[in-house]
Amino acid sequence: MVATDEIEAFGFMKRMELRFHLFMCGHCRNYVAQIRSIGQGAKNAAAETEPDREQLQRLEKEICGKICNHNHGSS
Ligand SMILES: [Zn+2]
């Protein structure tokens, strides 16, 4: 559960930033929507198995990294 704890710890601050960023930034919102739909597709395709939750969390973490690194050229 080390990986999960790490994600949890990473998660709180970054998630707040991420949510706020997504609220402001339609471009990144679309990106997240794409990742989510990939997750949905995987879930549907693999109805007999658990969706790869860890992988989705990893993707979300990656998104956080991308989003928090990217700026919008303003301010
Ligand atoms: Zn953005």
C-alpha cells in the first residue's frame, strides 16, 4: 500500500490545485475528460476484471504534473 499512500500524500495539495486549474482552464479540462473516458472504456472492455485503478491514479498524477507545470502564458 506504499504506492497508494504516496498518491494520497501527493494528492491533497495537488488535487486542490488541479481542481482549481481545471475550473479555470478548458484545455486541461478536456485532457482530463479524455483520460476519464479512456478509464470508462477500459472498464467497459474489461467487464470481468477490475478496472486498472492504480493505472488511472498514476495517469491522474501525471496529469497533475503536466498541469501544474504548464502555464497559460498570462500573469
Ligand atoms: Zn491548463
